[in-house]
Amino acid sequence: MEKFISFDEIKKSLEKKEIDCRAIVQYYLNNIQTKAHLNAFVEVYEHSALAQADLIDQKLANGNAGKLAGMVIGIKDVLCYVSHEANASSKILKGFKSQFTTTAIQRLLDEDAIIIGRLNCDEFGMGSSNENSTHGKVLNAADESRVPGGSSGGSAVAVQANLCTTSLGTDTGGSVRQPAAFTGVIGMKPTYSRVSRWGLIAYASSFDCIGIFSHTVKDNALVMEIMAGHDEYDSTSSRKSVLPYSQLLHFDKKAKVAYLKETIESTALQPEIKANTLAVLEKLKTEGHAVEEISFPLLDFILPTYYILTTAEASSNLSRFDGVKYGYRTPNAHNLESMYKLTRSEGFGEEVKRRIMLGTFVLSASYYDAYFTKAQKVRRLIKDFTENLLNDFDYIIMPTTPSTAFKFGEHSGDPVAMYLEDLFTVQASVSGVPAISLPNGKDKQGMPIGLQVICNSFKEAELYAFSNYLTELTT
């Protein structure tokens, strides 16, 4: 069977009866088996996926199949799917089976998508390299000695290596966009509240977003329009209407584009990434778009603000994992206190414990105002500055990451160096605005480069249309 790059190709083959859903699933299952060493999947739902495919083939024959009939999707191991395991790639949730299905996944299932398995990730979404997983590291298919990015590394590689049509990840500070850049695929983080978080195992609740990996902008837009919308189970989900994003991809206007001086001039920026980003900006100027350099004086404060607030929220959210109700419980306890301490010490990985301790520290009575309260105020400044900028400009363009995929172990002993990998992605996360990473060439080692585009809240339709235009402009 030929390699499918887009869902449109799958649909055409189904319409011509050249193939059926069972054959599509079997094709991906064969790929997963052949490329099992990449370690993208932690569990493959072979039997249920084939059973789903048979049901959808019957619906296709009857003419009542949903919009996603034939689309095969992988889900990050922090998203609940009823009667299937979800352990956030952590020992502490080993053996936990979901009692319900994430709203976003249920909406995809309702349109006849096929869920093929759950995907490896950094433990509880905490990491930028997918090295912090109880299931082991995920390999980048472009160079297996390099990381795929994190925390949604398995989700990125699953699309990169053609193990599914699209995949779901989560983005707290760049965990969809950064691995998308490292693997050369498209990664979208929507506006905070655009997609329900119900069924997502929380890391930092005021930042977490369910995002999408795909080969094409149209596929990404289609999945987003189905997942998005208000959910009665998530009080933070927006009631704003959802547009048919996949049908609004035509872009025919002249855009006002800003790029941030501090990102382009950053000493951390790899030369090839700088050159490729500037090349896109020059192409936009040539096409008649207004492109302007803007200074962003708060750039140095974004990462500290992000890590203070997310570790505080993680400390609170992860307090529920204590060995009492579900998940791992230490066999070495001799009383209640030791059961709590040993369960959490043995069940959580090093990075998760580091962030819990940092979060507990900034929430402590002596330091709450000095760190947490101050960070909330700085977050408001960053959000206001970003939104004001996006009131003057249609889009902000910047590199997705300061470097291309680094080698395994390169930053393992230096948490600060690892955190700096999120330098350019956290602005959209702190501000709550949508952002997308698009492939933008390769460096001298042949590793993919990502281009990030940001726009104002709930303007996903405009972001997808411009992204579609950019992919045509740069290929």
C-alpha cells in the first residue's frame, strides 16, 4: 500500500473503493510493528482498532459514516479513553484504567475516527526531550541518536514515521510545537479554553491545551473543528462558536506580520534556524505583506514566570497521587506517613519530583508573595503586551525552537539548559493565544527546523489559513 500523507488521499481511495478502513488500520499496524524500536507507542489497540474499522466500513457501505471515517489517530498517554490504561508515562499510575473518555477524543470517535493506541511522553507532560518516561525514550525518526522533543515526543514521531494519520498531544509550554519542530511535522496549540480539558491528566491547569500533530494544515484544521467547542464537563471551556476551519483555508489578503527582535538576535539561536526564519520573512515582504521588527522587552521574564506558575500548579494537581485510591502503592511502608512518602518517592521520576518541590516552595507561606503572586502579575503583563501587539498585527512569526533536535543525554544533567528549549514557545502559553509550528527546512545535519506563527485568541481560522499559505509559499 502507498504511503498516505493526507486524509484527503485516504478519503479518495475509500471513495474509489481501492481500499477499506480495515486495510488502512492494518497498514498502520504493520508500520508500528516495523518501527517499534522508535518506542512511540506504549500500547497499540490492535483488536479494538480493527473492530472499529469493520464498523466504519459498514457505515461507509450504508452511506452514513462520519467526517473522519478512515482517519487513524494516536493519543498521548495523558488522555483518558474508557477501559484503556492511561498512566501519564509514570510508574505512579501503572495499571490505572480510565473510567471515561476525554471529551475531545469522544468527539473524534463520534465522527468515526479510529484510535490506534496511546503514545509515549515525558512523565505527566514534564520535559522537552521525552527522556523522562517510565516507558523509556522515544527516538527521532530523522536521526535515532537525537531526541524527538517533548513532552509529546511519541505523538510527534507517530506522525513523522507514518504510524497514524494524525495524533493528539498536549501543550503546556510548547509540548506540541517543540516536538513538531524537531520532527518536521505540523503541531497546533489552540487558544486556551478552545478545546475541553476534561479527561486530560492535569499538569498545570491554567496552561494545559490539547493539540494536534499532522502532515497537512487541512487535516489539523479538520480535527480541531471537531474537537473544539464548549463542554459542560469543563467550566473553563469557551462558549464561542466553532468555525469550519478546514473549509476556510483560502488566504488572499495582505497581512501585517511582526517578528520579535529578541528572538532573532538571541545568542541561543542556531544560525540555520535564524537564516531560514529570515528567509520566510523576506518572502513575505516580496509578496507584498507588511513585515516589521518589534522589540519584546519581557522575553527574559517569560521562562521564569512560566516555570514558577506551572510548578506551583503541578504541586497542587499531583498531590492526589498518593497511593491511597489508585495507581502505584509502595510495598515497603510500615505506617501511613511512610506509605505516602515512599509511594511518591518511588512512583514519581526525578523531573516530576523536582517540579513538585519547586512548586511547593513557591507556594509556601514565606515565599508565596515573593514568587507566585509576582509571577501572576508578570503573566498579566506578558499577556497584555502580546494581545496589544496582536491587535496591531495579524500574526507574530518567530522560530519554534532555538536549536534543532539535540542528542540524547546532551541536557540531561542541566535542567536549566533543558528549560531553555522552551524559550520561544512559552509566550503563547503564558498569554493563552493560539500558535502553530510549521516545517521550515533543515539544518546542515538534515534535522528539521520549525517556524512558529502566533495570532490573537480564538482566531484559529485565520491562523490555519495563513499557515496553509505559508506552507505553499515555502515549499
